[in-house]
Amino acid sequence: MLRGRELWLAALAAIAITIIYGIVVFLSRGIPAASDLFGHSLGIFGFILMLMTETLYSLRKRARSARWGRMSSWLQFHIFTGLVGPYMVLLHTSWKFNGLAGVTMLFTVIIVISGFIGRYIYTRVPRTLDGTVIEGAVPEEILRRTRRLMALWHTIHIPIGMALFTAAFIHIGAALYYATLLK
Ligand code: HEM
Ligand code: HEM
């Protein structure tokens, strides 16, 4: 199921984005500002990918009877957008991390690190393509412990996401008001 293909694809996408970023830096002879066309676009597209990360997998997970796509594919897509989105947002910051926007970036980094921890726990037990744990494949005790660990991880990962999106919406509102509309 999760064999790391999504990590390779995310790395390839990050390399492509880095090349484009490099070309822009070279042509404009400077770091793109968060509020100019390129920097702004990075922030907006990155944020859209992050919003998709936050919502799509959860929606699919709660619609178990639905036939659209396997759970494992949705989780792979979750991880892909959960890495590429934050990377674009990182390039959007123009390497300045002041105030609430800086805090939003910090939350973003934390949720990505937390995601890797979750992925590690998740992949420790064998699952079907639909994400269901294959009973009997490992000793019962390991299953029970993994389930408890995963539940604990959820209680940490989900509030971080909420704090992140609250901060992000305030940043976006303030940035649009002060840096875009008042210009
Ligand atoms: C999670 C998503 C986002 C994060 C983590 C983030 C983070 C940041 C950071 C760290 C800065 C630099 C602040 C500084 O100067 O120290 C910044 C600037 C800015 N961001 Fe974002 N951003 C995000 C999404 C967005 C989106 C979606 C928009 C637009 C709709 C946006 C608009 C801006 C603007 C206009 C600035 C420049 C502000 C100025 O020049 O004073 N950001 N952002
Ligand atoms: C913008 C970044 C991210 C956000 C906002 C985010 C958000 C979420 C949310 C809300 C859930 C709960 C889904 C549910 O049970 O309904 C979740 C689960 C999960 N996420 Fe992320 N995530 C992000 C990045 C990542 C990354 C980078 C990885 C892996 C490297 C990852 C791996 C996981 C895993 C393994 C689960 C658990 C799946 C399950 O229990 O069914 N996430 N994430």
C-alpha cells in the first residue's frame, strides 16, 4: 500500500518547483517578495493544496461506502499535497518569518513533521488497499499498541491542523487587506 511512491513524486514536484523558483531568482536578481505576482501565486497555490490535504482524505474516510478511489490512493494523494503545498508556501515567505505569518509557517512545518511520524506508525502494520488492518498478520498485542499510538497521534495532529488554518486565514485576511488592497 504505502511504499513511498508518493514521497518520490513529491520530491520530483519539489525539484521542478525549485527549478522554476531558481529561474525567477536568476532573472529578477533577487528573492521573489511574498506579495509580488510570483510569490503571491506560490502562497495561493500552496495554500489550496494544503486545504485539499486538510479536507479531502477526511471526507473520503468518512464516506467508506463510496466507490471513488481506494483509501490508499487518497492517503498517497494526501501526503503528496501535504508536502508540495507546504513547500510552495515556504518559498512564498521570501524567507522572512515575522509575526503571525511566521507562526503560521511554524505550524505548517510542525504538521509536516507530525505527518511523517503518523505515516511511520500507520505503515507499521500490514493493511489492505482500503486501509483496513489485516488481522492476524502480526501479533494481537502489536495491533492493539499501534491502534492506541495512532489514536494518540490523531489527538495531536488534528488540533495542530486547526491552529494552522485559523492562523492562516487571519494571515491571509490581514495580508490581503494591508499588503494588497491598501497598495
Ligand atoms: C499556510 C499558508 C501561508 C503561510 C504559512 C504564509 C506565510 C507567510 C510569511 C511567513 C510571510 C512573510 C512575513 C514577513 O514579512 O515576515 C508572508 C507574507 C505574505 N503573505 Fe503569506 N502565507 C500563507 C498563505 C498566503 C496566502 C494564501 C496569501 C494570499 C491570498 C498570502 C499573502 C501574503 C502576502 C501578501 C504577504 C506579504 C506581506 C507583506 O509584504 O507585508 N499568504 N506569508
Ligand atoms: C498541510 C499538511 C497536512 C495537513 C493539513 C494534514 C492534515 C491531516 C488530517 C486533518 C488528518 C486526519 C484525517 C482523518 O482521520 O480524518 C490527517 C491524517 C493523516 N496524515 Fe496528514 N496532514 C498534512 C500532511 C501530512 C504529511 C506530510 C503526511 C506524511 C508524510 C501525512 C500523513 C498522514 C497520515 C498517515 C494520516 C493518518 C491516516 C489515517 O489514520 O487514516 N499528513 N492529516
